Amino acid sequence: MEKLDDRNDMPYEQAMAELESVVNLLESGDLTLDESIKMFERGVSLVRLCNKKLDDIEKRITLIIEGKDSETEKDFDPEGL
């Protein structure tokens, strides 16, 4: 299995799909204890990657909304677009 550090360019959607797969495997109860621990570690890494990607996207949205010269941060409002 590839380490997550080697795949930081993985798209968010792919990371979420793999995370769902990991959760399903863990919930099945068919893994050995050692396999479960490895899957759990993989899941934690995927959660961290997804959270980082979401944080990065939030920062980009904030910059877009603020504009180049604005000093105040505005909350994202999908109704205001």
C-alpha cells in the first residue's frame, strides 16, 4: 500500500472514496487485528488529507471573496453568489 505522503496530490473525491472503503473494511470485522490497525492508520491519514484539502479550499474562497485589496474576511455565503 502506498504511503499517503507519496500521494498528496490525490484528489479530494478519491481520498473520500478510499476513506469510505477503509471504513467499510473496518466495519466488516473480517480483518485481523494487525490489518485493522493498518487500515485505521490509513483512515486517519486520509482524514488528515481531506481536512487539509478542505482548509486549503476555504482559504482560496476567502481570498476570492476578499479580493486583492480588502482587509476584512467574510464568511462564505452560497446565497450571496
